[in-house]
Amino acid sequence: MIIFVDGIDGSGKTTLIGHLVAALNRGGAEARVSGLLWRYLPTIAAPEQFDSWIVSTTGLDVAEALITAMIDRLDDLRALSVAQDRVHLVDRGPKTVYASARAHAYERRTSIEPLRERLAASVRALTDVQPCVSIELGEGEEALRTALPRLTSSQTVTPAYLGYLQAFATEMYASGDWPGLPTQRLDVSMSAESNCVAVIESLCLQTIMNGRADVGAAVPAHGRDRRA
């Protein structure tokens, strides 16, 4: 099973993934974090280089690179062995990456629309062979209100970065759920521990941990947003 964890910067994606991996492995399921997106960017050799790459690269080029990297990442995920007791957690799913790309492209966001169909085709190809779900932390202004204090406590939020975050949050809200990818939306203001429990319960991961689940059926029973 593949679980994408979606949300804007500072929403708690990495923290939630850490809790889920620990909880699942404690319960006897094999859980692992899949390759991070920066590894699929050919101009980035280490995560520390990401910020300088963003600053030195045009918004449209950043947007195109992010989507192309996500497509390559999805293709790798498609090649994974389908094992019922294994859970792959992915930091930033298709919705997050595409919304981020549109925020980077800004006034030229329509230029990346042709890449959306390529991304959608990769999502369809993946969901044809792997059970997948998206877990989204917060939505729109709600997510931004919670994320900003977290970000400002650990780094400098420049006016340019704030503008990007606002556009990112808007794109996440406006795009709705990614077509064909079941989505569960969590309360971004809740603790990572509480959201971890909510994910395990809603996706029936407890039975996966006990070695009895059909992960093809392990999708949210509620919480889908049908605005898409």
C-alpha cells in the first residue's frame, strides 16, 4: 500500500510520516519512507541545495522540474512489489507537488498545464497496480494559519516565501482532491500522535499490522471531498 502525505510547508507531513512508520513497525507491519522528491531533481545533490536552487531558477523552470521529478518518482513507485503487509509512505503526493508547481509558476501557471496530463497518466498507472491513498493535512487558510507559526519559529519567512506559501495554500484548496486518488483530510491543528491514530484507524491499518488485511480495500471510509 502507498500512502501519500500531502499539505503545504509546515503542515506536519514529515512529522506525521515519522509517527506512522514507527507505529506500523511496532505493530509488526513493514513500513518505509519512499525516496524524497529532491532525489529526482537532477540539479540537486543534497537537500541543503534546494533553497539555493529555488532562488537561482525561474519559477516556471522550478515548476516544470518539480512535476517531472514527481512523474519519475511515481514510475519508481509503480515498480514496487505489491506486498500486503508493506506500507510505503511518500512525503508530498501528486496534489502537493502540482499545487506547489503552480505557486512557483505564478503568472505563467497555464504553461504547465500540458504536464498535468502526464502527471495524471502516471497516477492512473500507479493506482492500477498499487492500492494508494492521500492523507492531507489541513486545507487552504486553515493550514496556512497553523503552518506559519511553525515555520517562523525555525526559519526566516521572507516576503517572497510568504507570497509563495499563500499561493501554495490557495492552489491546494482550489484544486480539490486529485482525480482517482482517495483522500482523507486531517485536522492540521491536532497533534501528530492523534492524527497518526486517525490514519491507522480509518485505513484499517490495524488489521494490516495484525497480518490479516486486504490492503486493496484499505481506503478511507469517509472524508472524501467531491469538489474535484
